[in-house]
Amino acid sequence: MSEKQEDSDYGFVRECEDIPLSFPPQHQDRQPGLEYVMEPRPASERPGGGRKLEGKTAVITGGDSGIGRAVAYDFVKEGAAVVLIYYDEERDAKETEERIAELGGTCLLIRGDLRDRKFVCSCIEQTVERFGRLDILVNNHGVQYIQRSILDISPEQLNLVFQNNVISFFYLIQAALPHMKRGGSIINTTSVTAYQGNKDLIDYSATKGAIVALTRSLALSLAEQGIRVNGVAPGPIWTPLIPASFSAEEAATFGRKTSRVPMMRAGQPGEVSPCYVFLASDDASYMTGQVLHPNGGTIVGA
């Protein structure tokens, strides 16, 4: 990692004014987007680490970049081994793997499509075979496609978004649960759109609402087994999903007034990842069925 990139990554914890309030216009014609071509790069890494996850193994989907990358860095600093499942973003995944090695951590990369149930089962099998255990499951991957009207959402898009954003979560939980013991933690990434809605992301918002309901229902189901289930509902966060979803002009003002964010800026992945550390650790031993809201001050109902 270059000195310039390190400065960028730590800027959000040095001084608030170092955080970009806007971004250069940019757009990517693919989902879920590539981090290495973004300008500026998302700030994924925070200093420190208290070894709160010592000896544990975590599976993180969408772990190559964005929030998943930031969670991986934090988990490694807290003592966990991480398995990062990603779609096809090879360069981003390798960058993440290299940084984890620099941090002295252990990482297993697995590439593939989580809509495929057989692939999901293979991921969990590889995890247990490599590390002998599975303590934390972070369901974090997702795609979104802008459509100005519900009439423009094709059956193909609708099926893709729900298969990727919701059904695959079920596959992962079903595959992972037999290997998880009392004290385990499942963390699902939902979104502020589950609470506020978004007129241009109707199907995506619906999947995020489904994830909230899944989180609450599964928490009730697994409470007696001692496995906690919680969620994180980020607001607008500067990740590869943004230039992959919005026009160059919309990306340039992402997270500002049009998003109704009181802090009037987009968040960085490293400002979200501590929520996952908290929920994965014993610090959250009395929390299940809950959702944390790192969203820049937007007030939501639950």
C-alpha cells in the first residue's frame, strides 16, 4: 500500500475536514463495481485493534472491497481468520489479501456466484476444512440497479436482485449454521433504504427490508442455541457499488443534500466496520435481533 493511499485511508480518523464532501464524476458499467479504479479510493482501514475476536473464524461475503474489505481488516486486527467470498473482482480481492498478510492475518479467498447453492455449500466446507471452525458469518454482498419507475424493473432484474441479495443469504445461513456453536454471530448487511425507501431503488430497498425481517426472525429462532443474529443498516457509503450504480454526475454529489444526510457527506467503509466488530464480539453478548445505523445522522423508526 502506498504512502499516499495510507494517508487517504487514515484521513477520516485524523480530521473531519479530510473526509471528501464530494467526488470526481465517475461511472462503472458493471455490478457490483471495482474499488481499484475509484477516485478517491474508499477509506477502509482504521488504526488499532483490541484482539476481541482472537482465535475465531469469520466468513465475509463481498469481502474484496467496500464495507466487506473494511470489516475484514478490522476482524484480522481483532485476531480473527477471515474467509472472503467475492464474485469476480480479482484485483480488489488480491489487494485485500495482500494487506491482510501485511497485517499478519490469515485470509482465504473464494471466488464465485452466491446465487449458486452448491457453490455456497462449497465455501462453507472449504472454511471448515481450512480452519476447523466457523464462528462468524457476515452476509454483506449485494447489487442494485437504478430504475426510475417500477414499470422499468424487468423480471430478469427482479429475479437477479432478490436471488443475490436475499435468497443467497438463506443459502449461506443454512450451510453455515450446522458448523456454528453457542456464542456464534450472524451479521446481515441491510440498508437505510429498508427504513426510508428509495424511489429509484425499489427492488433493492425491498430486499433490504426482507433482510431486516430475516434478521429479527432468525434471532428469535436461534436465541436458545446461543447464536446471535444482528444487522447493520449503513447510509450512503463510498464503495464500488456507487459508481457502478449511479451516473457520473450523481456519483460526484453522492451523500450530500439530495440524500437527506444531516452530516451532508458520504460515509467511508472504515466508519461502518466497527459496528461489525462490536456485533461479532462478546461486547454485544446481550444483543440479538437488533440493527445498528451508521448513516450520518438520519433518524429511522427502528
